[in-house]
Amino acid sequence: MTAPLLEVAGVGKRFGKLTVLHDVSFSLAPGEAFGVVGPNGAGKSTLLNVVAGVLPADGGRVVLDGEDVTRTGAAARCRSGIGRSYQVPRPFGGMTVFENALVAASFGAGLRGRAAADAAYAALVTAGLDGQADTTAGTLRLLDRKRLELARALATNPRLVLLDEIAGGLTEAEVPALVETVRQLGREGVAVVWIEHVVHALVAVVTRLMCLTYGEVLAVGDPHEVLADPKVVEVYLGSTIAGDDPGLEESA
């Protein structure tokens, strides 16, 4: 049995008296794609921030490839192999696409010279932006800004990428290209934890799905089974269940 790349065990997070995460646990195999859904305010982005080291956990453990990184900061976790994208892309608008990726390779992965340039360009190739390497980042359309956000995470040479609503705001016509890019990560052995409200995009990629509500795990398992769970339907999907959504069936 393959040892997990990531183990999140009993993680909790509080902001003052407000508990945002409570006893959250899951594990992730190398190269696996794992999805996270839940209503707004469920604690999804906070979970990614705790895994990435942006926020400290108030309880539980985060273990990366057998090493307890719970008390390790974000910079050290990045160099250990955790890349993070954010829901709202904020590239360095006056720099080129390549320069944005180069900053990530240099300061995220700690690479220098040719090694940094090679990592930056390889990330652009995977994200489908190599043809726009010399384009000023501030002129990119939303899909390409999302791709650049992913490329900057990939330029840090991660073993695990945390994606926060990377499909949000895209048109239906743009989503399949992004889905294929995320699939490519798995083929290259990069594991993914993906938060997303565009559920049909998520189900097209992930092998397991977890639903959070009020900071607690409501359900975890096969994506279609989780989405058909009556508890998940009630708190997240309303009257829609996985089997009734043609978008889910089409992309499965």
C-alpha cells in the first residue's frame, strides 16, 4: 500500500471564540486529486491555508511525506513541496508571464539562474501559457490569469498543489481546458487538493470528494456518492443531486 503524501489529522482552527475548523481529517496519496466542497463559510479556504502553513493550526497535525510540518511556516512548506493558488489571481501586472513564474521559482522554490528559468518555463508549458511567456500579465484575460496563478504554484516544483476555486468566474466553454490542465498534473505525479463551486469540473477530475459544513467533515468518499448523500444535498446542493445534474453526468 502506498504511503500517503499528505495526512491531515484532527486539525482545528479558531479565530477568537469562533471555531472555523473542528477535527478535520483526510489523507492524500501521491498524484491523487482530492476535492473539497461546501457552502460559503464552511472553512474550505481556511483548511487550505492551514495545510499550506499560511495559518497555524490550533489542534491536530499536518504531515507531509511522513514529516510533521504542523509548526512549519509557509515558506518552508513551499520548499518542501506544497504549492498554493488563490481564488483571486493577483499577478505582478507590469511583469511578463514568464517573469511572474520566475519569481515563484526563485523565491518559492529557492532556485537560481538556469534552474529557476527552466522551472518557470516548464510551469508555463504545463499551464498552457508558454505561448504567452512574453505577454504582460496585466493584459491577460481571466482564464489566462487563472492559468498563470496555477503556473506560479507549479514553478515552486510542488509535490502537492492546493487549488482554491480556480474555475470560478470562467465561462462554460473555458472550463474544459482548465480541467484538462489539472488532469495533467496527476499524470505528472503531482497531487491536488481542489476547492471548487463549479462542481461538474471538480467531479471530472477528483477521485475522492469531501464536503465541509461549519468547519466539520460532513461526508467524504466517491464524488457521486458524496453529492447524492441526503445530508450534502440539504446543506450544499439544495434540491439538486448529482444524478439530476446533466453537467455532472456529462463530465464524469
